[in-house]
Amino acid sequence: MINNLKTSIKLLAPYIAVGIFWCIFKNGWLAILAYHIQIVLWSRHIPNMSLPKPKRIMLIAMPATLAGPLLYFLLPYITQTELSVWLKEYHLSGLSLALMIPYFGLVHPILEQIHWEPLREQTITSHFAFAGYHVLVLYSLLTIPWVASCFIVLTITSFMWYKVTLQSKTLAIPVASHILADLGIVIVAWLQR
């Protein structure tokens, strides 16, 4: 019972942070920091981050490099509001956005993978929960069909990260692909602001 309660609370961690600080207070920094504080407080293990063969990392992580370029070309067609207005509304303009590049692009993927790795091992629900909390953020920018598409892609990505971690016995590949995707996304936000 206690493990189930702990797992449920951990699954809800990003929903709590995003629900309060993104949806109510409309502050991107407070949302991500509240989420990361919960991760640090809940994490009890240090995952294996040893590097597998470089060829294997490239094969699995390279598709993540497409996130940025795809977003760069698609963004004008998939948003329901102008990006610069949206960024400003969530306190992510100017220096705030510049600081978000290394934080969201490098720190966030590592912490998020540390948080979700044990959850993916415990319950299949974790894949949907991982994708689902992103919907709370994306709903404020993208049109509904694109929010649904992102939910599907993120759910599949979570399953893939789980399988890769099981096979490689390391979290290095999911972390690398997550960094490539998030860094590409936040750089596009900076370029198109």
C-alpha cells in the first residue's frame, strides 16, 4: 500500500508543479523548479549512467535531433498563439529564456530521467503520466490535434526509453536522446521568440 501511494505521488509530481505554477501562476521557471525540487526530494537511487558503445548511442539518440528542426519549420502552423506572446505570458522572455536554454536543455533531461526510470519499471501507467503532464503545458500553445500528436509521440518515446534502458542496463541513452530533443526545442524557442 505504501509503495503504491509513493508511486502515485511520484507520478503526480509534475502535475502538481505544472498545475500550480504553470496553469495558475503562469510562471515557467517556478513550474520547472517545483518539479525538480520534488524529484530531488523523492530520488533515492543513482541510476547507472555508464556509456554503452557510441554506435548504439548514435543509433537511438540521433532521431531526437529532429525535434528542434521539425519544430522550427512546423511552429508557425501548429500554434494557437504567437510564440513570443506565449513566452512572455509564462515569464520566459529575454534573460529568463536565455537561462532556460542550458537548464531545460541539459539539467532538466537528467533529472527527469532519474525521476521516471524507476516509475517506468513499476507501472505501465508511467508512460501515459509522463506524456500527460506535457499536455498541460502544450495545451496553452499548440492546437488540439498537435497536442494529441505530442501526447502519442511522448508516450511512445517513454516506452522506447524503458526498453532501451532494460536492454543497455544504463540510463545514458535515454538521457542523451532527451538532452538532444529538449536542447533543440528550447533553442528553437529562442530563435523564434
